[in-house]
Amino acid sequence: MAETYLTRAGHAKLQEDLKGLMKQKVQLSLDIGEAREKGDLKENAEYHSAKEKMGEVMGRIGKIQDKLQSAKIIEEMDIPKDTVAIGTTVDLEDSDGDFVEYALVGEDESDPNEGKISVQSPLGAGLLGRKSKETVEIQLPNGPRTFKILKVARTV
């Protein structure tokens, strides 16, 4: 089972999602019971629909439980100072002179529009282990790009 890296907020969100799915599971169980009482199950659309939804919910519950079980909380990790790692924010200058800032997070919390990139992404993986003031060439999907790491700071 692969480790899942989460912030405390991301962990709490997964727990809330799990609670909601558990409530949905209980309701679907009741719906299946009611539909079963209506007789012939072969032609009972409500029954088949509820069973299908139950399968989806159970799959999502399983995935979330696996993630929570293997979760590593970023705030509790020993992150080296001035080294790019999960749980750090990196200020970069690209070869065009543009400046960007990214927080490196686990795959489940990645949101590039909010400046959060996964350590599994090409850019995130290329930055891991690098130090402040280093220049690095990273192979991105649209070709190689050069970045200068201006600053590395702990995010959390």
C-alpha cells in the first residue's frame, strides 16, 4: 500500500468525506430493503439503481479508508531546511524570467490553480531534493524547462 501524504486539513477533509459516505451507505441500505419488499427483483429498477449506487459508495469508502490508513501527516514529518520536499513552498524563476510560487503537497491535495502541486507531478518530482539558489532543468510534458530556485520555505 502506497503512502499518502496529507496536511492536517486534507486529513480532516477525508474524514468528513468518509462520514458523509457512511451516512449515504446507511440510506442506501434502507432504500435497497424497501425496493426488495416491492417484489420481483428482476424488473425492479429502484432496487438495481440502489444496488449500483451502493457499489460505488462502498468503493469510495474503501479508497478513503486505505488513504487514511496509510496517511503521513506532513506537519509531523522532519523536513530538511532549505531543501525542496513535500510540505515546502518553492519560489521559482523560469527561463523566461517569470516568477511562480508552488507548495509541494501529496497527490490528493494537488490543485495547480491554488499553487499546490503534487510531488508526483513532473515539476514537483524534478524539484524534490534540490536546494535554494540551485538552477535545475526539468523534463516537462511540453519539453525541458530551466528553473532557478529562489527560496524554499516550510509550508506548514
